[in-house]
Amino acid sequence: MTHADSLAGRRILIVEDDYLIMSDLALELESQGAVVLEPCPSVRQALATITAESRIDAAVLDVNLAGEQVFPVAAALLERAIPFLFTTGYDAEALPADYAKLPRCRKPVDAATLLKTLSAMVGPRPA
């Protein structure tokens, strides 16, 4: 199974405050057939998007959004059972204990690792 097999048509939320990183992530995901929701550069916008969207299949969360921590977004995603991964330069020990064992891609993000991790999280496309 390729990444495109599991990511095609999947609705992915990107929460990232750096425009270039966000654009690169969006292009990588779209190249695999994913549908990238409107990128969110802040906790407020991400929470509004989570509330407004009827379907989010997975999310990519930058831990530090211009000095604001993304953990309220992580909590909202967990509440809705939406899988997500963190992108960060922080070590797992720097994350709150509730989040330290969740998937994490170190910055600078390796696209292949991100795609592999997301594919594993969402699993194969339903028949």
C-alpha cells in the first residue's frame, strides 16, 4: 500500500503558523491526494475549524504557534477521536505527559516520515 492509497480523499487539518512550512506540508499532502482543509495559524482558528467541519480525518499540529501552545487543539481532536501528530523541534520530554507518547515529527519535517506516519494513523481507505 502506498501513502496515496491511504491518504487519497482524506481531509487533513494543518495547524501551523509558518506560511512556508504550511505550504510545503499542504503540497506534500495534496500530492498524495489528500484534501487539505483551510490551514490554521492559530489555536483560535483551529478550534473554530474543528467545530465547523463535519469531517476531519487527521491533523498535523505545530506545537508552538507564535508563542501559543497548541494543546487546546490537541484536546479537542482527542475528544472527537481524530488522529493527529505533532511537528516540533521539542523533545518528547518537553511535551505535557498526556501528549508525550503521541506521534511526533521533528522539525525540519521530513516529508516521507510525515506521510508514512499519517498513513499509518488513518489506515487503509475503506472499500
